[in-house]
Amino acid sequence: MDLSPFPRIRLARLPTPIEALPRLSARLGSLRLFVKRDDETGLGLGGNKLRKLEFLLGEAQALGADTVLTVGALQSNHARQTAAACARLGLDCELILRRSTHATPPYLANGNALLDRLFGACLTIVDAAASREEAMTARADALRAEGRRPYCIPVGGSNGLGNLGYAACAEEILAQSALLGIDFASVVVATGSGGTQGGLLAGLYASGATLPVIGVAVEGTRAEQEALVAQQADLALARIGPGSGLPRARVRVIDSQVGAGYARPTPAMREAVHLAASLEGLVLDPVYTGKAFAGLIELARSGRFTPDQSMLFLHSGGSPGLFAYPESV
Ligand SMILES: *Cc1c(COP(=O)(O)O)cnc(C)c1O
């Protein structure tokens, strides 16, 4: 896999470490558990989106952009990492964020929203019914009419280019697994806009590796999310080859942790957040990684893994969200 043709700006502190979780493994009793610390990519409190932004902002800079626009939920980790990267690169940043209807006060002012403002981004808050994408396109047109050079990033930074960040992460995991002498049985990761899981699958496939990646959906149904992840994997493969697309059987998503929907707390998420924090000092978030880890616990308890199998939980970040949803955990 040759990523050298794609302009890339180094933003994340890489490689992120892989650490053992002995006390969680003992508690779950049926597997050897490891965590890949993509919550510790550094810039702006870190998270998975920085890997995608290395390629997306590489293109923005190559095109001479002066303003970066993106969309997300009001507590979007992607928006926060975009704002931090723009601060570092001296680019203007405009965020179009959707307010959720069940939000309570810390949600509007704390967590990611607080950091967005500190990083100097301009926030436009739209309500749930409005199309964020249309608002972004209209704003980009207005900026262009003023002689500015806008660059638009889709939700979650997921597209063929952004997903290359996770194709590169797949190579990183394969190299670390060889170095550590650990043959992981599976990777478990939260899946939302689909580019993290899709990029990982694309990178593994392009590298000839068969390591399974299980996505834990935080919204939507299994069928919807699998279609989205397959599409995101294919968008990445269209850039790096093989152009044939990912074999569909490799896309595996579970949807048993969604609960009432995006950012809605569940008892299993709470248990996962408390177990990781109290047994390992590992901070998960209520929206993504708490539900993803709950999915891993569900798989472990179902007897899916044998005690000698090693599992890799990809911690995708999101801890600032804890301070926006204190009542959720
Ligand atoms: C965005 C995000 C995800 C999901 O990644 P996608 O590429 O959108 O599927 C998972 N965890 C956290 C913390 C995130 O911010």
C-alpha cells in the first residue's frame, strides 16, 4: 500500500501505543484484552479524527484553502479535532453543528463545544431537522463569492481520502502485532460515520491481512451500518487499490448497544465506562467508546472468545464528551 502520492500533514502522535489490560481481562475472564490508544493522538486532546485530518488537511493545504468547514453533532469530537488542527495550521475553521433535542445545559457549553470555542472556531448551531450538509455548501458558496478559498470536510471526516488515515493505522497495527508477537483474534471499534472501520478494513485488505474488525454501532441498524462501512472501505480502496472492492463478508457490525439512539445512555454503556475507569484508569466516553466497550463485554460474556485469544480494543477517543454528559454515566 503506497500512501506517498497523497499530501499529508503530520498532526497525530504516531504510532499510538498498544497496552495490555490485565485487570479488565481477569474480570471478563475469557480473553486477553489489549487497547490501542488512539485516544492519545495528542493534538487538541486527541482522538481518531486526527488520522483522517492528516490527509484531508493535506489536500486542503495543497489546494490553497484558507477556511475549513465541517459538520457534526454539537458535541462532535471530529469538529473539535478539526478546530484544533486548524488552530495549529493557521486556517479559519467554521463548524456547523446540530443541537440535540434531549440536551441539558452542560451539553451546550462544556466538553467539545467549550474546546471548539477555545480553538477559535466559528460555531453555527442548527436544529435537528435542518440539513447540515446544505448549510455547509451554502456557506462555502458565500465564502467563495467573497474571494475566500473554503474546503469542506464531510461528517466524521469519512470519505475516500480521510479513510486513508485508518488504512495507514491498519498497517501500524500489523507492524505492532508482529513486534509484540501477539496474534490478535479481532479488533473491536465504535462505528459512526463508518470511515474508521471502513479504512481499517481497506488497509488490512490491501495489505493481504485477514484480521477481523468488529464494529459496534452507535446509531442505526446493523444492515444500515454494514452498508455504510462497506461503502467507506470501497472509497478508500478506490484510491489505494485493489479496485475490486472489499469482500462484503469482511464487514461485521453489531447493533445491540445502540439503545434509544445516538448519544442516548444505556446501562451496558455505564457498566463499561465504570469498569474501564475503576479497573484500569482508562477513560471511555458515553457516546462512542463506552458503547463499543459494552459490545466487547457482550461478545466476551457470550463465550465467543477462548481464554488464550487476544482481542484489541481500538480506543477512538471522545473523553471530552464525559464533561458534556455528566448525568449519562
Ligand atoms: C467519530 C468517532 C468514532 C466513529 O468513527 P467513524 O469513523 O465516524 O465511524 C468513534 N469514536 C469516537 C470517540 C469518535 O469521535
